[in-house]
Amino acid sequence: MNDRHSFEMTDEMQQAMETAKRQGLQKDLRALAASIRVAAEGRYDDADTGWRSGVEWTLLWIENTASQLTDGRP
């Protein structure tokens, strides 16, 4: 790389980049959960309770995963 265009990435820049990645993934996971919820609500009222429990478990897992991406991080 040309010396005129090289730069050193600071720790702060690296941290900001990682935070942006986590927040982007968090947003995508929550959008996925919302899409699943909308698709499932009222659509399968006659479905067995196991199916509904599975959907609810999946939604909780997605939300917990999304929350862990930023818990305790700047």
C-alpha cells in the first residue's frame, strides 16, 4: 500500500466498528423475529400447542441472542 494512503486503525475505531456490526446484527435479528411473529399470528390458530410453543421458543431465542450482542458493551 502507498504510504500516502496508509493509516493506523486506533482501538477506538476498531471498537466503534465492532459496535456497529453488533448493532446491525441485533437490528436484523429483531426484524426477523417481527416477521416471524406477524406471519404466525392468527394464521395457525388450529395448530397444535407444540407448534405454537416452538414458535414462541424461537422468538425468545432470537430476542435473547439479539440482546446479548450489546449487553454490557459500549
